[in-house]
Amino acid sequence: MEDLYKTVPKTFGMPPGSLIYSGKNIESDVTITITDYNSKPDLFDEKVIVISKNDDIETKIINLINPDPDIVRWIDVIGVNRIDIIEKIGNTFGIHPLHLEDILTVQNRPKMDEDENYLFFILKTMVWNDKIKDVEFEQDSIIMGSNWVITFQEIKNQLFMPVHERIKSNKGRIRSMDSDYLLYTLIDNIVDNYFVVLENIGGTLEDLEDELISDTSREKLKVLYKLKRENIALRNYVWPLREIVGSLQKNEYSLIKHKTLPYLRDVYDHIIQVIDTIENFRDIASGMLDIYLTSISNKTNETMKVLTIISTIFIPLTFLAGVYGMNFDFMPELRTPVGYPILWIVMITIAALLMYWFKRKNWI
Amino acid sequence: MEDLYKTVPKTFGMPPGSLIYSGKNIESDVTITITDYNSKPDLFDEKVIVISKNDDIETKIINLINPDPDIVRWIDVIGVNRIDIIEKIGNTFGIHPLHLEDILTVQNRPKMDEDENYLFFILKTMVWNDKIKDVEFEQDSIIMGSNWVITFQEIKNQLFMPVHERIKSNKGRIRSMDSDYLLYTLIDNIVDNYFVVLENIGGTLEDLEDELISDTSREKLKVLYKLKRENIALRNYVWPLREIVGSLQKNEYSLIKHKTLPYLRDVYDHIIQVIDTIENFRDIASGMLDIYLTSISNKTNETMKVLTIISTIFIPLTFLAGVYGMNFDFMPELRTPVGYPILWIVMITIAALLMYWFKRKNWI
Amino acid sequence: MEDLYKTVPKTFGMPPGSLIYSGKNIESDVTITITDYNSKPDLFDEKVIVISKNDDIETKIINLINPDPDIVRWIDVIGVNRIDIIEKIGNTFGIHPLHLEDILTVQNRPKMDEDENYLFFILKTMVWNDKIKDVEFEQDSIIMGSNWVITFQEIKNQLFMPVHERIKSNKGRIRSMDSDYLLYTLIDNIVDNYFVVLENIGGTLEDLEDELISDTSREKLKVLYKLKRENIALRNYVWPLREIVGSLQKNEYSLIKHKTLPYLRDVYDHIIQVIDTIENFRDIASGMLDIYLTSISNKTNETMKVLTIISTIFIPLTFLAGVYGMNFDFMPELRTPVGYPILWIVMITIAALLMYWFKRKNWI
Amino acid sequence: MEDLYKTVPKTFGMPPGSLIYSGKNIESDVTITITDYNSKPDLFDEKVIVISKNDDIETKIINLINPDPDIVRWIDVIGVNRIDIIEKIGNTFGIHPLHLEDILTVQNRPKMDEDENYLFFILKTMVWNDKIKDVEFEQDSIIMGSNWVITFQEIKNQLFMPVHERIKSNKGRIRSMDSDYLLYTLIDNIVDNYFVVLENIGGTLEDLEDELISDTSREKLKVLYKLKRENIALRNYVWPLREIVGSLQKNEYSLIKHKTLPYLRDVYDHIIQVIDTIENFRDIASGMLDIYLTSISNKTNETMKVLTIISTIFIPLTFLAGVYGMNFDFMPELRTPVGYPILWIVMITIAALLMYWFKRKNWI
Amino acid sequence: MEDLYKTVPKTFGMPPGSLIYSGKNIESDVTITITDYNSKPDLFDEKVIVISKNDDIETKIINLINPDPDIVRWIDVIGVNRIDIIEKIGNTFGIHPLHLEDILTVQNRPKMDEDENYLFFILKTMVWNDKIKDVEFEQDSIIMGSNWVITFQEIKNQLFMPVHERIKSNKGRIRSMDSDYLLYTLIDNIVDNYFVVLENIGGTLEDLEDELISDTSREKLKVLYKLKRENIALRNYVWPLREIVGSLQKNEYSLIKHKTLPYLRDVYDHIIQVIDTIENFRDIASGMLDIYLTSISNKTNETMKVLTIISTIFIPLTFLAGVYGMNFDFMPELRTPVGYPILWIVMITIAALLMYWFKRKNWI
């Protein structure tokens, strides 16, 4: 989660449009998956291109251009650390230099830009990694043209696998729709992953709820604090997404067809639901902190009671014992044979009265 | 109330419009109540259809279509776990697949969609179950056409009973109005149930108010915490409803007739009142938490005072007793006969002075 | 103040427009005061009609209609528990059934509705009852037509007395203005009462301010808590009123004449001032809670100091006394005649050093 | 600062426009300073009129009317307790009765009203009185006509002195501008005084910042609390002023000339800066409260440590001493000559081990 | 950081447009760097002019005017304490007196003003000084004309160095663009510095996060408090900047060319990201304060436990020892030889039982 502290883009002090990669992936190979499809069942083609260090970029990339206007081509680029490749793709498809810089700067917040012949999106994915029981962040850029979509992912992961699967197996209506529906499917896929992250945060919160009252150790507090920060990160990524999808669904971008609008409205509803859940979690987490603090106060109070009960009972008795341990020559009580048993009776009576008093005060 | 933690729809990773039931009801029978009426007093017909596992769905559902434009038909479907039935109803009435998906996904937030020839609503009901002293949640979907209304309920409960009763007994003006008035009556009924839930939350809050000051046990805190979460859930359901009814009452949906508008305005006022009450409860609950925390602090302070008073009085006296319990050969005080009584006088004086000092500090 | 917990209207589950009285007043007599006036000094008439249980309602109410368009008639109805009378008045003046229901449902929030030939208002009054030192709530409904105003009050109180007086004595410009100015005067009168309530809350807050620092008893906290809740109630009633008067003063309702607008603007300014004061009180009250909590912490700290000082001084001394109270055969200190005085010197030195140390730490 | 609690205007229950003075000044003399000027260097005239109890108001006031359209006349009225004078001025200049009432009701919030031939302002001044080290509040009303400005001040103070000076000495461009520039100058002067008050609040806050950590006495808390309330008062006065100047600077009031707009924009920027500072102070003050509370908790914790260290070390030792002070006949330890020194060694060892343990826990 | 407390401009009580320097720099030399450039590679000229105390200002400043409309001239003025120079520049370029006053008043908040032939900006820079590990504040004013830009800096620092470098070395597209692109580059440079400051705040926060739980000393709290205040200052400077750049990027200022808009949009996105980070830091900091407070409470609780355990175990034992230290003549226990060992067994048993009880309560 150290993302929250890192904000300075590595291009600091450089002219705008300077292409410098700011992420963590340092592998030099870039893998590009090209998927061609349209509504005809036999027309489906998927090929993978790997561009290594010394490959001839020029020819490989010029082939990315979609030759057939009736086909939707999805170019899925994995690895954004090879600046030369990104630049070449940018030149080939006529992408604005500032957008190329955005693709490389992986600390961006989600945003959308309209250009003459494409829509540009920066999106943030949070994928729940069940092995390490933690969230993985990634920046994905999507560029959508009339019949092509380019996606840029930082590292190879399973994020867009379900979409590849769906196109391949011709499930749902994706093959009969245009590139804007592919865009919708990709966004929907990202939002679905938010739900998984939320479910995991929710589950941890639910467990915490029972534990916090009995166990006031600092570990629990740290878990709660970590959840709050995951929630903050999620909020940062979802709020801008809401604006983006909200404007897609409302405004008339010429690249978004009318029949895709209900689907965008649907994913918009999901985003609102994500936001509602985030806000609920925030409320719940702060309610838990109150309970936690109260539990500590309660415990201190109970510790105090134990101390006070013991002290209040024994301090006066010890005083009495001290009195009859004095060595005055003339202490008549010490000389009478009933002195000792009477003192015991007095001490037991005092203790019993104090016990009764604590009982009445509901302390024991 | 575990609802607040569950948000991921079961359709995750599926193409949009995939019909998968995400609720808890697993009974396979679906009960459909068809109510036909118009303003003519004799024209009222109510019949119940049960569709079991192996029934012929096709013919049963084709009969649901309202044959007479002068009649309002209300089709009340109980049980949404039979995907095949929901799908068939959807096809018969021309419902968009995304709306069918919404009906089956019971974790939706309240929403409204307009389609060419119907209005679609997802609503959330909170019914107070007086037997188990808790709130029961349910998702209800309403589809309103020109002369028909379809309602989908998850499980068989008493929610829409009063509406059935009112139509049957021809009370009020419902029989002389159109399907939009039936829609209004159903929403009004749901909002009325919110009031009942609020009254119960309010009652518990009122009881808590007196108890919290004297009883700082954790159980009270848990009750308060539970109330806060019920309040959060209610808020989640009512705020979107406000938008929905607000737009119904203002905008010109062709399916909403002009003479129904005052009634929608009335239910809108009720929703605002629900929201006001929720916000008040929120303020009151956080005020109570302050009182609770303060009470604990006060108790700790009082415990401390008891300990301090006892210790302050007896520790010096015990010291004195200790001094005259020492075994020095030359301690003249021990030899004089007035030593012992004088010591008692000194000790009583010290205790009295300390008591007086505590009295002046208002500690006792 | 139990108002905050009661929200469910008694008409729950009834058809809309069902007339059921939900208030507390159960007297069966309804008193109606009819006041006729216009700018002519001699034209002033005020008569009181009492409608008892078995009176002929029909004829009495038909006479309420204003016969003369040049006269303003104010019909002040006290008691809204007689549903038959309210219904008859409603029919006579053409009031919408939903508005009659609103008049009878005394848990409404303030609202305004426009109808074809009248404006309908639900207002909330808070009257400070100086005898019981508490606030009394009431719902007042006002219906304003072109040359008539009907007011409904729950119980007989002094609320509108000043207005009656002003018309009678022809003070100010009320007699020369129309029914909209009467409406203004009534609202202004209600807002003036808010100021009185605020002044009393303010006075109690001011007293509390000095007391809270020295007196941390729970009673003070309860007073503060009660003030906060009165403030919440007031806020609930004033915010909607602000919208109402705001729209009256701006929008062009045909029943509101142009020369009344400055007066409505004036009462609008007063409402804003009420809201400002409420928000200030809220800030002040939460500031006081901070002070209260801090005072408790401070007290605990001081109690702790007393205990620590006493313990720290006497526990080591008691230990020393204990040492020389031991019965070892060979303790050379016990045998020397200077042992005892030397020990005293040692003990006094220790005590003095500890005192000095506490002094330096600013504890004493 | 008791202003925050006083809100009820003394005209309660009176017809609107009733002229009743609600302020504190009871002197019966009213001082009016008339300043005439225009851009011609020799055209400057300033005369002071005092209207005492029995003076002939009529003639004195009729002379206030500006006879020459080329001259700007500023009429500065000090003292608003003489209702007859205010009323006469109102009649002479055609001021609406509601505005006259506002001038007399010194509990108003800042506001602006436009009338046919003048703009009416209620403004609030906070002047820092360096002698009593406190803020003084006052209400000032300004009425601006085409070539005249009337100002009403409650009491004689130095508030508008700099403006008088600037006109007299012909500094800046005031003499070459119209009445709207005079209005601007007066508002600017009032806002400048807010800066002085803010600087004083800021200085006290800055001092507090260092003191609060070491000194947790209640006096510091009271100072902080007083600052917070001064801040609230300031906020109440500045926010409405922002709206007023904001609309002056934007909207097209015919009385505001185009060349004055940059100056109004400038004072608007200053007001925004005042608001920013107020909000900062609010944040800083609540941050200080956190520090204060934390300091108390820290102190309690340290007090506890002292007590615990002393008790933990001496209570076991005292127990040991007690054991060997027992009078059993058969206690072999007592009889051996090395018993006493060995016990001392044991006790010192125990003490040393406990000290070491506390050291490791960083308690000492 | 004492900036937050200083708000009163030194021109208080002066006519508007009075030129008085309110900053800290008192050096009398003013250094002006003139940079001429356009897209032609050979056309680049940079010369430095130093104006000392007795120099002839007139002739030096008249030369600042850009003689060639095809050249962009950037006049970078370092030092704003020489009022005469600022005034002369103002006259030469036709700057409004109020803007000159703003340049000299270094306590302004960021703002933008449009004049007939230039845009005027007040900006705030926060430069991280790595040597003193603290933030340095400065006010920079920028005036942009059609083919010239004047910048005013308070003191000589490295702020605009990268921009000078970029023009000199002809990196990026700055030399081929107009004065509006230079304006963009300067703003972008300032925003980049915010990122550096944020990164430093973030780093300190990250360190604090681990330290706060174990170390509850006041020093850590002071660091947290200082961070919060730096955050407040940053917020004050960035929010107005957001409005300024937002309007630049949207509105049609004739001086801003169309092809610069994407760049302004890019810097706008960066500003939004700065704001997001600031709000995150605010949330994180308040979460840390909660952890800090909780840690203190936890520590107090643990201190209490130590005290209670020790006291609870030894106080009863000491009492027993006291009992058998009494000097009654008839105490049979003292006479039996097994008395002493039995007492030890009893005492050890009591201690063991108490230990077991504490173990079960999870105290040890």
C-alpha cells in the first residue's frame, strides 16, 4: 500500500511529453496480443508477438494497424518499460505525446481525454491476490479508436483473461458489437475486480468486529488501520472513474454508439455501488475505532477496580495489624487473652462491610 | 445486518445480462398472483398460479399478458430463483436483459430505468419482524407498463398484503386510477415500512438514552453500534429512493399521469421525513457515544478517588504504626504510659484533617 | 422533546387522504375565530364560533365563506381532532384531501404546496413556556386564498394573539394590506418565537459555560445533551422553512403581491439569522463537550498526583520502619542510642527530597 | 464575546418597521459629520453637527440633502439611539422603514438590499482594542445613493478616521471618484480591521502552541476556547460579506460604476483571504486541542509510572521486612548473625533487578 | 511555517494601490534576466542586468520592452523590494496599480486577473530545501503579454533554473511556441515542486507510521503536527491554483492559444493529483493521531496492570506478615514450631492463585 506516499512522477523538471518509464517492471521483453474479431463466427484471430531487446521494432509495429474496417482489433500490450516501442506505437496510431507520457507515468490518477480520432483512458486496477492475501495495484491505459482498442498493462497478469476468453468462446454479445463495447467490457472487468477487493475488505472488517471488543492488542488496530488505507486508495481510484463513466454514458462522444449506452449505465450503477460500499466501510471502520477506544477505557477502568478493591480492603487491615505490632509498654489490648480473636472479628467485619459496599456499587 | 459486507454480485466475470440468481431463497416453486381491476365495482379478479419444477412454463406465462386495455393487471411474482421463469417473463413482456439480471442480483442498490414501454424499479424493503425483534431486508423489483405492473419479491411475506386488501375491498381511489397509481401505492407501502423500522430504532435509542449513563457495560455499546449500522443500511436504501421519486414527481414520464403527481409528491415528502429522521438518529447516536465515553471516564475518576482517599488516609497512619513497631533499644515514646493514647489522638487527628481536606475538594 | 423519536404517522397502511387525527388533543370542542377587516377603520369584525359534539356542523361551516371580495377574512381554527369538521371545511373551501390529511397528521415536517386557488403551509412552532421552563411544540397549518386565510392550531395557546391584537388595534400597516401580508405576519410571528427559544437555549449555554469547568457531574452533561437535542429539533423545523420563505420571496406566486415581497425578504433574513445561531450553538456545544471531557481528564490526573505524592513519600519510609521492626538477633543499628534519632533524620531528609522533586515537577 | 448568545431583536411581537433601538449606547446626543468633496482640490468641506435632546431636528436634517450633483456628500452619523432622528433622516432620503428598523436593530447579520435609488448595507466591524486586549464589535449601516453616502455607527470610535483623513489630505484617488468608490473605501477599511483582529488571534495561537505542550492548566484551555469563539464570530460576519461584495463585483448594479469594479475585486480577494485564514485557524485550533488532550494523557501516564515504579520496588521489600518482623518462636533466619546482612543483599538485589527491568521498558 | 499566522498586509489603512514592500528580502540590488528566443535555432539571447542603489533606473527599464513581435521575451526580475523599480516597470508595461501592489504584498493567496493586454498571476512556490530539511515559501508573480512574460521572484533561488536551461538547450518544444507556452512551463515547474514537497511529507509520514506505535514521546507528536500544518499551507496554495488553471484550460482567453490547451489540461491533472495526495495525507495524519492516542491509552493500561498485579499479590501477604508481627500475648500460632513454615505455604499458595487468576485474565 506504499502507493499512497509516492506521488512524484519521474519526469520532474523535464519538458512535457518526455517519455520516461516510472514503474517497477524492468523486464525488457514486451508481449503484444492481437485479437481480431467480428460477428461472423469463423472470423476470429489471435496472435501473440514478443518484441525482445534487439528485435526490429519498426516492421513489427507497422503491422499492428487494423487493415479491415469491418473487424475489431484489440491490441493488448503487456510491459510499458520499453520507451522506444511505446513511442513507435504512438507514432503509428497518431497518439498525442502527452498521452504517451501518461502511459509511462504509472502514478497517474484515472482520467479520460478525447482526441480527434480516439478516446484515451488511464484506469487503475486493484486485483486481489489470494496467495499473498493482499491487493495488487496496476495502471492500465486504454486507447479506443473507431475499430481498434489498444490496452497497456504494466505486468503480465490475469486481469483481462476473462475478456479474452469471452471473445474466443463467443459468449455474450461481444463479437456482434463494436470497439466501444469492448471498451465497456474492459471497464466492467476492472470494476468487477473492485468488488472482489471490497468483499475481502468487508470480510476482514466483519472478522475484526467480533475480535476488537475482546482483544485490544495493537495488532488489531494495525489491521484496522491498513483497511482504512486500502479504502482510501480505492476511493481515490473509483471517484474519478465515476466521473469518466458518468460522462461516457451521458455525453455524445461520436465513438460511443447508442446501443452501448445501457451497458455503460449498468457499469455506472456498479461504480455507484462500489462508492456506497466504500463510504459504508469508512463509517463502519470509524465506528470500530470508537469501540476499540472504549474497550481500552473499559479495561483500564476494570484494572483500576481490582486495584482499588484489594487496596481498600487490605490497607486498613494492615494498618490495624501495624497498630498491634507496636512496642509501647502500655497497650492494654495486647495483654488480654481475647484481644487477638476480637481483632480478627473486627478485621473480618471491616472486610465484609467493604465487600458489601463494593457489591452495592456493582464493582464485584 | 451482514448485508453491509456483501457486495460482490455473483455474475462477476460473466458477460452482462447473464442470468444468475444471487439470493438465499432456494425453493423451486414460484407463486404468481394475478389481480385484474378497474373502476367498475364488479370487475375484480384475483387468481394464483403456482409454477412447480416440471410445469409447462411456456403456456402458463403467455397467459400473463393483459388482454384488455381498460383493465389494470398486477402480476405479483414471489420467488426469483427460477431463472427460466424470469427469462420467459422477460421475453414475454419485452424486458431488457440487463433488467432481468438486476432482478436476479439481489445486492443492487435502489434504482430506476426508463425503457421504451416500461419503467423499471429496484427497491429495497426493510420489514420489521416483531417476532425476532429484528429487521428483514428484501429486494423488490417493479416493472410498470401502460396498463400492467409486475412485481418481483424474493420470498413470500406480508409486504404487499395491504395493497391487495385495498384493491379487493375497493377502499380509497385505487380502483378508479391507472397502473401508475398502483406503482405509487406500492412505493408508499414500502416507505411506510421504513417508518415502522425507524420507530423501532427510535424506541431502542430512547431506552438506551437512560440506560447508557448508569450502565457502561459493553452490551449497551453493542446495541448502539447495531443501531448505527441499521441506520447506515436504511440511509443507503432511502437516499437513492429520494432521487427516484423526486424525478418521478418532477419529470414528465409519459407513463406517469398528471393526476398521480400530488400523490407522488406526498410520498416524496415522506421520504424526506425518513431522511431527516435518519440524520437525527445519527446525531443522537453519536451524542450518546459521547455520553457513554464520558461516563466511563467519570467512573474511572471515581474509582481513582476511592483508592486515593483510602490510601492517603491509611498510608501515613500505617507508617506511624510501623515507626512504633521498630525495635530500637532507645525509643523514649515507647516507655511512657501516655505514648499509646497520644499516638491514637495524633492518628485520629491526621485522619480527620485529611477527611476535611477531601471534603473541601468535594471528593466525598 | 420525545418528538425526535416519533415519526410514524398513524395513517400507516391506509389509503392516502385517509383522515385520521394523530395528535394529543382530545377535547371535542372546536373553537373558530373569524376576523374580518380591510383598510377602512370602521370595518373590523371578530366573532368566535364554538362547535360542540352534537352541533349542526353543516350550517355553521357554510357561513365561513368570505362573502365580500374587498374584505380579508381570517378563520382561526383551534383544535384539529374533529375529523368531521376538518373534512367539512375542506369541502367548503375546495382543499385537496392530501392537505387535509397533512393538517391532521401532526408529525409532518414544514412544507408548502401550491394548489389552483390557494397556498398550503405546514409550519412548526416552538413556544417557550416560561412556567415549565421548557419548549412546547405545535404544528400549525395555514391555507391562504385570494382574500381569506385559514389557520389550524392543535391546542389553544397564545401563539397568534399578537396578530389578533395588531389587527384589532390597527397597528402597523396590516389593515391596509391583503391576505398575503396576513400570511407574512403569521410566519413572522412564528419566527419571532424561534428567537425566544434560541435566547433561552443561549442563556442556558452561557450559564453552562462557566459551570462545566468546575463541575463535571453528569447532571451538567445531561443539560448539555438536552440543549443539543433542542437544537436538532429547531434545525429540523427551520431549514425547510428557509426553503419555503426563500421560494415565496423569489418566485412569482400569483397570490403573493409585489409590495409584500420586501417583508418576506425581511423574514427570510431573520430565518437565516436563526440558522446561523443554531449552527453557532452547535459549534459552541461541541466545544463545551471538549472542555468537559478535558476537565474530567484533568481531574483524574490531579487525583493521580495526590495518590502518587502520598504513596511515593510514605512507602519508602514505611519500608524503613519495617526494616527496623524486624526481629533479627544481630541488628547493630537497633542497639546504639543514636539509631532512632538518626533514622528520623534520614526519613525526614528523604521526605524533604521527594517534596522538593515534586515541587520541581510542578506537582505541588 | 457574549454576542454569540444574544439573538432576539427587541422588536419581537411588534409590527415590521417598528423603530426600536436595541443597542447599548444610551447617550442622547447624535453627532453628524458632513464631508463634501470632488476632484477639484479646493472643493473640500467638512462640518460637524451635534443634535442634542431638545434641538430642532427638522431643520437640521433637511440641510443634509446634497444640493450639488457634482459633489459627493458623506454623512457620517454617530449614535443610533435617537429614533426620532433616524426616522427623520429616513423620511428625508426616502429610506424604506424596514431598512430603518435594520439600522436600529444592532443584532443583524451583514446584508445588502437594493432599493430604487440606493443600496443599503448592514456591516459588522470587529475592531481590536489594544488597551483592553480584546475585540470590540459594532454594527455599521451604509446607505449609498448616486452622489451621497450615509453611514450609521453605534458609538464614536476611530473606525472611519483613516477614510476621513484620506479625503482631507487628498491621498490616493478617492477625491476623483464617485460615491461608489467611497463605499468601496469604507468596506475596505472594515476588512482591514478584520486582518488586524486575525493577526491578534494568530499571535495568541502562536504563543499557545508552545505553551500548551508543557502547561496543561485549564487557563490555557480557556484561552483556546475564547479564540475559537472569536473565530466563530468572525466567520459569521465575513461569510455574508463575501456574498455581498461578490455580487457587487459581478452583477450590474447601476449605482456601481465600471471603473470601481477592479477595486471591489481587490477587496473581494482580501475577504477570501480572511476566510482562508479563519478556516486555517479553525484547523490549527482543533489540532491544538488534540495536542492538549494528548499532553494530559501523557502526563497521567507519567504520573502512573512514578507511582508504579515506587510501589513495585518498595511493596515487595516491605513485605520481606514484614516477614522478619513476625514474632514466631521458631524463625531460624532471625537467629543467625548473617541473616540481617543477607536480607539487605537480597533486598538490594530485588530493587536492582526491578530498576533494570524498568530501564529496559524505557520507564526510567 | 509561521506563514500561517501572518496575514495582515503592511498596506493596512493606506489607499489602494499604495506600493509598500511587505517581504523579508532587504538587499537593494535587483537582478533582471532577459531571455529572447523564437523557433529559429540561432535566435537566442540571454543577458543579465543588475540595478544597484544609485543606478539610472529610467534608461535601464525602457530597454526591457520587447522590440520584435516575432520574438518571445522573458523578463525574470529577482528582488521586489525596490519599489521604484517595480513602479517603473509597471508604468513601462502598463500594469494596473493594484497589480503592482499585489506583487509587493507577499502575503497574497494565488490569484489570476485579466487585464486589457495581459494576464496577471500571483503564485506560491514551496521549494524543498534538502540542506535544512524544510520547506521554503516564496511568492512569484507572472505577467504574460502577447509576446512577453515578466516574472517577479522575492529572492534568488533555483526555482526557474530548469526553464532557463530548457530554453537555452532548445529541449522540448518551448522554443517553437509562444509566450503562453512559457507561462505553462513556469506553472508546470511550480507544480513539479509541490510534488517534491509532497514526496518529502509522504516520506516523513511513512517513517512516523512505524515509530508512532512504539514511541509515544511528544517529539513524534510535534513532527506529526508540523506535517499537518505544512499540509494546510500546501492546500491553501493549491486549491486557488486549481481554479486558475481550470479556467485557463476551459475559458477562451484570447492570449492563450488553442494548441497550448492540452498542456494546460495536463498541468491541471497534476494539480488534481496534488490535491488528492494532500487530502490523503490529511486522512492518514488523522488516522495516525488516533493510533497515537490509542497507544498512550494502551500504555497507561499496561502501567496500571503492572501496579495492580504487584499490589494485589503483595498487599494481602504484607497484611498476613503484619498480623503475625503483632505483639498480643496470646497468639497460639506464634508458639507452634510449624507456624512459620505453614504461613510461608499459605502465602505462596495465595500468590500462586493470584498469579493464575491474572494469567487467566490475560494480564501476564
